[in-house]
Amino acid sequence: MQKINSRNKPPLIPLNGPLRHTVDIMLILVGSLITGLAFNLFFLPNQIASGGVSGLSVLAEAWFKAEPAFTQWALNIPLFILGVIFLGKQYGIRSLLGSFVLPLFIFLTKDGPVPTTNPLLASIYGGIGVGLGLGLVFRGRGSTGGLTILAQIIQKITGFSFSLSVVLLDGTVITLAAFVLGMEQAMYALIGLFVTGRVINALEVGFSTTKVAYIIADKTEEISQAILNDLDRGLTKLNAQGGYTGDSRTVLMVVVGQNEITRLKAIVRSVDPGAFVIITEAHEVLGEGFKREVQSP
């Protein structure tokens, strides 16, 4: 990784402004299209109701032969109104676009070819597609509405955490799927829901292989100079206190790329063989020396 001096430079995409709003809208539209395609290609034809309003629309299609897009619109409209009432107009505006276009894309792509009738493959690849689409929508600071609105309302009224509220709602949908479609289909739905969550999380925190190293040593000053001069990396000195001795000491924190870990350990070992080094994952690093800073939600 090469250093890029981004100090005092404006971000490529500002937090607000016409360009930021345009990018947000494009991300919401593209994300909704990908989500709709994954739903029609994998989840719906294999009757996988992996939570949310989309899962309820799968159940409605299996039970009443109702058009999934119409079911989603019918559920999203009252949920959107509740969101505006309980969460404010700003949240409602950000949910309006996704709440409308996702069912629209589902309706427009409903006659596409079905790649697989294997429910396990469908749950995995459908989860990847839906997770990718929703991750892009969230990157665009938007929402597809649905039960996420209800989860936030539950959080506000009851004090439950958002994640717990989502688990309760999605768990209810999958429980209904067990009764309507059978226990095996509910198990596939759980797989799809798990894969979706993992893909969304990966998109939100990034795929970076950057590492953070914490170095506890007696020769911190010598190690600092070696890292600055030989590795050409900046570092931060943290004030710490020994838990057993109570002595004050300095802990070095340095962020490095995957390919720099071996050099870092060699430098520390050459200066102080008794140093204690902790290396952890850093999923995303923004700022000078790694990436040009791009403001994101």
C-alpha cells in the first residue's frame, strides 16, 4: 500500500450535496434491482421465505396465489406511514424510494429463467444476491422499507435492540414458513437469511485485509523509530497501565497491510525480542496512508 497524502483535501464524494444524493439514488436503484432479481430467480420459485416482507410475499403466493409485488406494496404502504409517524419524515423520505422500486423490479423481472430448482443452492445464491442488493441500498443511505421499519418502531417503543427486533420479526416469518411450506423449507430459509446477513455485513465493513498491531515492549522508542524509518508507517502511542504491576507504559498501535505483517514482526523482534505483539483484523481503514477518504454513512 502506498501512502496518499489526503490531508486537507476534500473527500471525493461529499457527505451531502447533489453528487452525493445522485450516488445514493443510483445505489438504491441498482441495489433494489439486484435484490428483485435474486428474489425472482432463487427465493420465489423455490419457496424460500427468508424473513421480511419478501418472505411474507412468498407465503402469500404459496397460500393465496397472490402476486408477490402486490403483497409487498400492500404491506409496505402502511409500514411506511407508521415509519413517518414514529420515526420522522426524514426516515420516511429515505425509505420511500426503496419501498416502491423493489416491488416494481420484482414485478418487472418475474418471468425470468430459473437457474436452479435445488433449494440449498437457491438459498445460498439467493442470499448472496439479496445481501448484495440490500448492502448497496444501505450504502446509498436508503432502505427497502418492510419489517426493518417495524423493527425500528419496536426498538423505539420497547427499548429492545434493533438486532433483537429484527430477529423476532424474521423468526416469526420463518416460523410461519414452517407451518405453510414445511419444516425443511423453513430450514432453507434460515440458510438464506444467514447468507444475506453475512453479505450485508461484508459490504458494510469492507473486505480489507488491513491489520492493526498493538506492541507492548520495553524499547518502545527504538521500535517506533524503526517502524517510522524502515516500514514507513505512522503509529500511535497509547498510554496504558500494567494490570499486575500498575506501572505506566506505552503501547504502540500501528496499521499495516497484509503484506507488511512479516516485516513488522521482524522489525519488532530485531529491536526487542521480548516484545508482546497483538495483531487483529481491521475491516476498513480510511484516511492518510491507505485510501483517499470517501465520506459514507
